Amino acid sequence: MSAAKRWLEPFAWDFVVAQNEVLCNQKSAHHGPTSDGHEIGKQLWEEARQQEMSLFETIDVCRKCHRVAPFTNFNGNTFSAIARIIIRKLNLPPEQDFLIRSLAGHIVAGVASDEEINAFKKFSDSLKLER
């Protein structure tokens, strides 16, 4: 069984909003909530922050939040950036870090192949975390 923990706990919704704002400002794009996805995304995120999950489940929450599009721009970039932060905290060897971040990014963006999803799930299941 994979290691479960509260991977998203450090990332309050205010952090997610600020992350999106930074990304929008860098590209001179409008930053703001969407009328149909913002509250759904916020609720999904805040509920997930309180749950212990595998890394795979955590990345899937990022994918789901991207899909409901809580922001007017850069939803995928926002949740992929958070996924990258989480992966970097694992302190993996550089080559493995790059590969796992890439797989996570593809999953969040919704473009991962079955092979990529299975590889990431296998990695997630292999984690043994100290509590």
C-alpha cells in the first residue's frame, strides 16, 4: 500500500489563488475566479487538504481541480506548479525527479497515456514515508 499523508495540507486555497495570480501576471493575462468552477474547485481542494491520500490520489485532485476550471486562465499551470512543489519535496535524484514531475504534469493536464498513469501509480505505491 502506498504512503498516505496530507500532501495538500500546506497549500491553503489562498495559496492556490496567489499561485494563479502570479502565473497570470507573468503573461499579462486576466486573473480571476470563474462563475461556474471557482466554488466547486475551492470546496474540492479544501476537502482534499484535510485527507490523507496517496501521492497518486493527490495528483488526481490537482487534475480534478484543473478540470473544473476555478480560474479564468492558467488552471493547468496552477495545479501543475503545486504538483511540482510536492514532487520536489521528495528530494529524488535529479533524473527521477524530472521524470516524476513530468508524469505528474501530464496527469494534471489530462494528457497522460495509460502507460504514464500506470508508471506514476507504481511510483506512488512504492513510496514509504516516515510519519
